[in-house]
Amino acid sequence: MSLLELDDVHVAYGRIQALRGITMRVEEGQIVALIGANGAGKTTTMRAISGLLGLRSGTMRFDGDDLTAIRADLRVKRGISQVPEGRGIFPGMT
């Protein structure tokens, strides 16, 4: 069993399909990097894992538990979080 598993994940922004059938496994202790050109789906993948975007289809599991319908705040309690890059995120925060 992998620590993080994505199986045939599809994500859309409205009618625009951003991810088409992403499947990946991350084993405990691995260091993994998502690399790709602008618009390749790196941020969308991370937002889906973090629970900030819902899946159109597919499944996600973390440490054996199905994440597909778990809210973002509950994912944080399980140890899943995202640290955004520094593009002016602090001025918009309270």
C-alpha cells in the first residue's frame, strides 16, 4: 500500500478539463517532484490532493483511507497540506 495514491483522476474548471486520468503513487519516505511546463497541471494536481478542487472522477487514497470526499480542513488534520509559492499571498490574508 502506498502512502498517497491517485487513480485515474480527472479535474475540471467548469467545462475546461484540466487533468485527464492522472495516476501516481508515492511511497512513504519518498521525495517526489511534479515537473512540467506552464499549464501542464502541476498546481491543479496539488490543489486536488489538498482538497481545494473536487474531482470529476477518479479516486485518491492517503495512508489507505479514501480522500475523495474528505474536506480540505480534515485533510490537513491527516497531515496533508500545501505551501503556496510567494506570489503576494500575504496581502490578501487576514
